[in-house]
Amino acid sequence: MSVGSEGREGFTSRFGIICAAAGSAIGLGNIWRFPYIVGDSGGGAFLLIYLGFIILLGIPVMLSELIIGRRGQRNALGSFKRLAPGKSWYLVGVMGIVAAFMILAFYSTIAGWTLEYVIKSLGNAFSGKDSGDISAMFTSFHSQAFRPLLWQLVFMAMTAWIILSGVQKGIEKYAKILMPFLVLLLIIMAIRSITLPGAGAGLRFLFQPDFSVVNSSVLLAALGQAFFSLSIGMGALITYGSYIKKQNNLGNISVEVSLADTLIAILAGVAIFPAVFAFGLDPSEGPGLIYTVLPNIFQQMPGGYFFSIIFFVLLAIAALTSSISILEVVVAYMTEELKMTRKKATIMAATAAFFVGIFCTLSFGVLSGTSIGGLTIFGVLDFTASNLLLPLGGLLIVVFVGWYMKRTDVRDEMSNSGLLKIRLFNALIFILRFIAPVAIAIVLFDSLGII
Ligand code: TRP
């Protein structure tokens, strides 16, 4: 009896962890950001490089974060302080908290758009419109001030509310059930998309690599997207790692979550690009890509009215299970290190992120003319956080685990104190010490013109 019930408990909590980590990874990064970055970066060659980065850099960084978190048993900053007392490593945590604010600010802008599209879907707003009308509808929405800000506020409030309802209950409960439905819907949309007349050009764009378009900024974009999509480089998974029980296998979790995240991104690509070409749209149109493409697909689908409602609702939920992991980084830090109550920390952090987010949202409207180094406010936040802070954080995280932590401690954490057999340990250490740091440094510094 007791063995049985123990076994069951173990399974349930492992499932909860996978769901929470996958819930963090799978979000707007896969469905909104991945397609538009692929489109911006010329297609197939980007995809191959991206996949290479996920395997060689993404999985090792994710595993390193989980190791740091579970061993440190604290938030992103506190874990470093505990594992490296008196050293400056905690600054990696500080950088992560800064990145968390920036990401939350623009993430809530885009998630707000998704909420608007739930309402548009409910009102049957896409029916009878051609792709020109649908693009015009998107432009007229994001260039306003009031509605996008209202939705951003609603989204931020929902994120804060879930964080306030507590760690396990809050996070795991919401992550568990719904994502399989999102996958199912994406499959249906992908089928509709690849059966549109003229779809072949989109599949070739996505899967036929043309390496002549690759330059250092494409490499940096792939690196940033890999880190963003896996939720790594700023301590979100250090924070979640600290909630993982001792008996869970961190190596397996990293591989499974990365695999699921990558498959969903590719699925989103297969749903989007055939339609982009079939409807004569521009793959490199930027952050609005899915909002101008997807309504066209729903238009051409039997039951498209219902599918569009369900899809945008699920996308908003996927965004929510990601945004809570971002806010949790800040809240865990404020409660543990600054000794604030969870309530106060959550309200303060969400309010501050919303404040920054206002400028980001308006940068698609009244502030669209404001540019800093050729980028809008959204562009600056996204580029700084995704392409600079996350890779730099990831670099320092693998160096910490590969060089600073004792090898026996790393082995102990990965094998659950010797209970699990671990394969490829030496290969992993080699990647953490040499391959990953050097590769990240080359891409990062090359694109910044430092080397
Ligand atoms: N990975 C999430 C997505 O794809 C976004 C996200 C959640 C994130 N937590 C993060 C990105 C931490 C970077 C760091 O939508």
C-alpha cells in the first residue's frame, strides 16, 4: 500500500514539475516570437542554427539553472549567494531580475494583444474580411492607446493574481490541463495552412536552408530566441529548480521540456508560413505577424469562428503560465532577500513592470516615432533582454556550474545523491566548461563588434 501510494505521489509531483517548467517555456515565445524572428531572419537556415543552439547550449543552460536552484534552495539571487558566499556571483541574479522586469514589460504588451483578439474572435470580426482588411484591423488596434493599455493591465493583474495564490497551487494547477489542447489546435491549424493553395512556398521558406542570408545578427537572433523560448538565462528555472523535490531527475526534465518547447515552435511555424505565402503577406513584417496571419487561416476554416476563440484563449493562458514564471523570479527575490510579504512584493513588482510596459505598448502607437539606436522602445527592451542579458546570464550560469561548483556536487545533484545512473556526465562537463561558454561568447561578442 504505502509503496503504491508513494509511487503515485512521486509521479504526480514529477508531472506537476514538468508542467510548470513546460508552462514557463511554452508561451508567446513559441507562437508569437518564433515565427516573426524566423521571418525576419530569412527562414530555413535560421531554423537549423536555432535547433543546434537548443541542443548544444539551451539544454545545458537549462540543466545548469535547475542544478543551481535545487542545490541553492533559494531565489535566483539567493541561490548564488548561498552556493558562493562572499563572491560576486550573485550579480548574475541581479542581472536576471533586471531582465525579468524588461521581459515582463513587453510580454504583457503582446499578451494584451492576444486578449483583444479573444474579443475580436467572439465578435466574429474576421469574417468576410480579406487579408488587407485584417492587416488594417491590426494596425488600427495597436496604434490606439486606451485598449492596448487596458488589456495589458488586465493581463498583468491576472499574472499577479495567480502569483498571489501561492507557489505550487498557483503555478501547477493552471499549467496542467490546458496545453495539450493548444497543441491539438495548432495541429489542426497547421493542416489547414498547408492545404491552402500556394502553401508550398511557405514550407520551403521554413525548411529549405539558404545559408547565404546568415550573418552575425542572424546568429544572435537565433541565440536570443533559443534562450527566450526555453525561459533560460535569467533565473526563472533557478527559481523553479528550488521548488523541485530531491527525487526528480533534472537531466530528464531539461531534455523533455526543451523537446516539447521546440516541437511546439516548429508546429507554430508550420501553421504560419504556408499561410503567409498563400495570402501574399510579408514574412518579415515583425511583431504583428501572427495577428495578421492567423485570422486569415481561421477565415478559411470550417468552424473557424470557434477555433479562433479557443485558440486565442489558449494562447493567452500559455502566455499566463509563462508570465507567472517571470514575475515569480522577482517576487521570490523580494520575499526571501528583502523579507517582504508575498502580497506586497507581488503588487510592487507587477505595478513597476506595468509602468515600464506602458511605454512599450505605446511604442506601437503614439510613441512609434521615438527611436533609440534605430529601435523602438519595444525593440530596445526586447533586444537588451533577449539578445544581450539572457545569453550573458546563460554564459555565466554554465561557467558557474562548469568551473566554480565542485564536480562532485554537480554529479550529486544530477544523480540525486548517487541514486540515478547518469550517462554522458563527462561530456556534459566538457560542454559546460568549454563548448557552451565559448560558443555563446563568440556569437554575443561577434555581433556586438567586440571581436
Ligand atoms: N519562454 C516563455 C515563452 O516562450 C517566456 C518566458 C518565461 C521567459 N519565463 C522566461 C523568457 C524567462 C526568458 C526568461 O513565452
